[in-house]
Amino acid sequence: MKKLSLLFIGLLSMSNVMAQDISDALRYSSDEIQGTARFRAMSGAFGALGGDMSAVSLNPAGAAVFTRSHASASVSILSINNDVNYFGEMRSSSDSKFDLHQTGAAFVFNNTNQNSPWRKFVFSIAYDKVANYDNDWFATGTSTNSIDSYFLSYAQGLRLDEISAFDDENYTDAYADIGSAYGFNNQQAFLGYESYILEPNSDTDDNTSYFSNIAPGSFEHDYSYLATGYNGKFTFNFASQFKDKLYIGLNLNTHFINYERYTYLNEFNSNEGSLVNEVGFENSLFTTGSGFSFQLGAITKLTEELRVGLTYNSPTWFSIEEETTQYLATVRNDGGSNITQVINPAIINVFPRYRLQTPGKLTGSLAYVFGEQGLISFDYSRKDYSNTKFKPTSDTYFSAQNDIISNTLKAASTYRFGGEYRYKQISFRGGYRFEESPYEDDSFYGDLTGYSLGLGYNFGDIKLDLAFDQSDREINHQFYSVGLTNAALLDSKNSNVTLSLAFNL
């Protein structure tokens, strides 16, 4: 293994072998119902309404509906409940957190020129959390598949001298040098070989075929998953009212990603002929990214009661960086004694920045306003997830992943219904939403259904709103992208209690 110009070789070779895949593409392409309590209480069906800071984030023309300068801030308590089924064994987990997820202000400038058809101009700035990545669950069960298939998948076809340490080299240096010179695939094979999971068919430098020291049979798996992070955006909004029936707007959005994930698999076996009887495999991922998108929107009053909205969301163009760490420990039986082998490189793999283009979205909206008594609203959105792309597309690995995305994901529709009834200063709200699975095979990643309820009280210049919303989706979570591709079935239920304070400036 040559050790010359390792940093340069590492950046070159690892640009196309880090495991960016369809799950990463979908994670950063998806958005959720976030925002003010009024917005969430009506399940986000606000595209033809406006007059709410989260409605501005949905349709930029909504800012022009404000008659006075306005500001709001929202906090929520998020609860995540997972029922996990892994080969018939059930586990449940729950977690909750407090979050400030929305704040913003709109500044209204009325046009003093009475002869101009432009009634007002509005400038707004807002922060919204687009997606929350916090999740924590545990799966346990018995499988006929072993983690050895993960390491074998990476090792087959690689030279032994490119996945092993020198006689006088420690694991930290070897892991770093192999990663720099040959990339992520060789690092995984190195872990499998040095932990005694893999054995070469011939003990020569040019050997490229391997077998497992773990015998076939049954395997007890304990799998832990912990993720934290979010996808947020800052919005700069420009909107205007033309005469008395048309509102138009533009949003310029800057996005930022912060995502951390930790997984740990503990595997046990007592299969006859197994040299290795226990494996503990830990992986952590830290992701940061930034991006840009824009939105164009319009709202028109067909009559005083009936309103129509249309919004175009551009793709989001992300630039993303990732870092990983790994740890592997095995217990093998050698002459009747149990020997523990620990491979703890204590190395952070820093991968080259890559780009991701998420799909655009088109939303059509209808709303009917019953004077001061209330309203009903409906939004329909369509997003083609198969248009998600890793870039540069000339990269062989990214090109292959883009082909998988285009053949696996599809265009998905979202339906949102909301209503509000006002009695004096009190408002009663409710909503329902349905999101189609972005996968062609929705048994892998199911549809989402959700409902919402809320109350609001108008003090005049100050409004206080409270909302509860809940959504449910079933997901088959695959442990690893190669080799041990077992999946745990998650029935995930997300519940939110949101409190918002809105006031005129």
C-alpha cells in the first residue's frame, strides 16, 4: 500500500464511493407541516388565504394579504412514538422535545399614490423549520442473515494488501491510510478482515476472494438508531397587492441542514462451526449543508368569498458535506477461549462536498370565506421525487444512484383540508392531510395521514393560538444499503402541540 500524496488521492477516490443513496436524497427532499399554530391547526391548507407568517412560507403572495405590519413566533412540544417490528418481535419507543420552530415579521407599506393600481408593498423575513430529523428507536429479533454479508459485499474483488494493515502498523494509521488511498469500500473490507469476520481464500497480497468465519444459521440482532437534526430555511419575501383582487409574491430562501445519526448493531450466534460468535458494529454520521430555492405565488379573489392560489416551488440546490466514524468489536472462540478483537480507528472520515438537487413542487389552492364567521380551504400539491439528482451527474457513482432514484421514486400528491369557525373573539379550527408515498412500492415507505385541531383567541392587536396535530406513517427501515439489508417495520406517529403569539406592529 503506497503512502504518497494520500490526501489528494483520498479526495479523488472517495468522491464516488461514500454511501450517499436514495435514503439521503429522500430525507432532504421531504418537507413537513411546520409553522404557526393557526397554520398547523388547519393542516397547512393556507395556499389561497395568506395573512399568516407560515402562509407566507407556503405561498409568497400571502404576505400581501396583511393589512398591517405583523409578527409571530411559535414554540411546540414534539412527541415521536415508534412501534418497531423486526422478524415478529415488537418494541416501542417514545421521545419528546421542546422546539422554537417559527418566527418572522412582515412590514406593510401602503401606496400613497391614489392613482396607482398597486395598493401596497410588503417585505417579510421569516425562519421556518422545514423538517425535523429527531428519532430514537430500538429493534431486536432473530434473522438468518448475518452482518458478515455487509463486509463480504465490500471485500470481494479487492486485493488483500489493500485491505490489511502492515505488520508494524496500528489500526488507526492503517484505517486512515487505506481510506485516503483506496476509499470507503476498502475501509469496510479492512474492518471485516482485521476483526476476523473475513478470511482470504489464499494468504497472498493479490488475493481478491474471501469467505466468512461466521457459519450459517440464526442470528440474534439488537439494533439501536438515534438521529437528531433539522432542515431549516430563512425566507426573504417581497409581495404586492394589485387593485383589489390580485396578490403576488416572491420568496428567496436560504436553506441549511444539520443532521447527526448513530447506529449500533449487536449480533450473537451459537452456530456450529462459527469462529466469530459476537459482533458489535457502530456507525455515526454528521452532515451539514446549505442551499437555495425560490418560490413564486399568486392569490386572486374570484368573488369576495372565493379565492384561488397558485404557487411554484423551485428545486432546492444543496451543497452537502459529511463526516463518519466507525467502531467494530468481535468475540471469537480460539482453542476454547473467547478473545475480543476491537477495531477502534478513532478517525473522522471527512468526505468531499457533493451537490443535491431536490425536486420542485406545484401547489394549487382554493378557499371560501364566510365573511367574519369562518372559512374552508383546500390545497393540492404535486412533487416528482424521481427528479431528485446527485451532482455532478458525470460522476459514475452519482449517475448510478440517479438511475435508481428515477426508477424507484415517483411523483407524489399531497392533499390538505382546513376549516375555521369564529365565535366572537374565539376561533375553532381543524384539518386533515394525506401525503402519497414517494416510492413506487408504497409497502416500503407508506402513505402519510394526519389530522389537526386548534383554538385561537383574538385580543385585538395580539392573537394567541394553540394547535394539536398528529401524523402516522409506516416505514421499512433498512439496516444497511448492502449485505445485511434486513429491515425493521416502523409505525411512526408524530404528535405536536404548538403555541403561537402573533401581533400587529
